[in-house]
Amino acid sequence: MVLATVTVFFAANIAVNMVYDLTIAEADYYRTSCQTGSQEQQARLTVLLVTAHQAGDIASRLCQSESISKAYGSVDVSWKPRTQLSSQELITEAYDVIWSREHVLIGLVPNIGQYYDPLLHFDHYSVYWLSLQNTPVLTAEYFQEKRIGLLADKNSHTHYLLPLESLHRSGIASDSLELVHFQDTNTLYQSFQNGEIDLITGGSGYTSPTPVYSTLIDDDAIAASFFVRQALSNQTIRCELIHALSPLKSLWQGIALHQSVPQTCP
């Protein structure tokens, strides 16, 4: 494994800027880590995402939290293809927080409720074909000569499974189309905005600096939720985790969510 260490400056909502050393691991997945500044705690807080989107901001918020620094010496935020998450990692509780769909976790460990609780549980949501040019039409003629962006993650509902199912239901042969696969959603969205691809799929929370035309694919898609280790029962820390995940709010805009903490986090 090759490790490259870079120093990143995060402007916090305080009088001075905080400085963190973020370590990016070049392997089969990537991670961002930082130190909380605690001289007493050696424990590491681990968060597993499905995308690099806002991972640095999430790590920064957690490392700046006074409550987190009282219990942890460092924070590790990682992301990797969902197919690489193993049953052993769930049973051994390798991660404190996991972003995934409940049925995926149950498929790996049927009694997953013995190990993880929902931290932020999302209701179902809507998914659309998106275009910057015109309203997508589900015909073979419309999709011909269009560059279609998908995620390389074959477990992604929004960016892989649902678009391919939509094409199949519409009688459009996907093997006759120009499908472009991306490793992460950031690159997918940026290529779409730059005009390098013509069509992508996304939820109602997708934001764009320019008008976006949409056509509904599914109005009841299964949303991914955040799960927390049962053993991490401290409600203050659970609230800190919820606050730290707030940079991702745009991704679940328009989706009803439920917090696992008994009281509303301040």
C-alpha cells in the first residue's frame, strides 16, 4: 500500500482555521483520516461511505467535535465499492458507521440487527433520467448516439441498476448504446455538467447550476441508510455523527428521514 500524506486547511466556524493531516491510502479503496488532538484517547472512529463526496468535510467535523475528542484519538472516513463489504467486517463490527441499504446488510448477515442500528433511516425516493439538453424520452431513437453515464458499482440502485432496468422495460438494448462507467459519483456528476456525457440518472435532490430536464424512472426506489454499531450507544456521540453527516444533506433532499436518537439532536 502506498500512502500519500497531504495537509488540508479546513475553515471552521471559529476564530481560527484548524489544520489536519489527511492521509489518502492508494489501494482498492480510499480513506481520509485525521487526528482529534486528544492526548489521552487511542481509539479510532471509523465511518464507511459509498462515495468520496464530502468525505473530507465529514472527517473534519468529527475531528473538531469536543465530544468525539473525549472518546477518540483519530477519525477514519473511507469509501469503497459496496461489493467489497464482507460478512466478517459486519460481525466483527469493523466500522462504527456504515452507509448502505438494509437489505444488502441483511443479505450478508441475516441478524444484522444484533450488530448495527439505523442511525439515519431514509424512506423510499424517486429516481429520474436527467439531461441538460431536453426532456428524456424512453425510446431507442432518443437514446441512440447519446453518451450515458453509469457508476461502475453494480450494486448502485440509482446509477446502475435502475437505469439499466429502465432501458430493459422500454425495450431499449443497452448493448447498442454508449455506456460510460465512472468510479464515483463526483466524477459522474462533473462529467455530466461539463457536457462530456448526455444522460445520467439521479434523485430529486440532484442540484445543478443550469436547468435540468427529467423523466421519472421509479417513484419508490429503496434508499440507503446510515447504520451505527449497537455498542456505540452514547447518544451525544450519535448526535455528533448525525451533525457531521450534514454535508451530505443535498443527496437526500426530498427524502423523509428518521433519526435513531430518542430526542432531537440539538
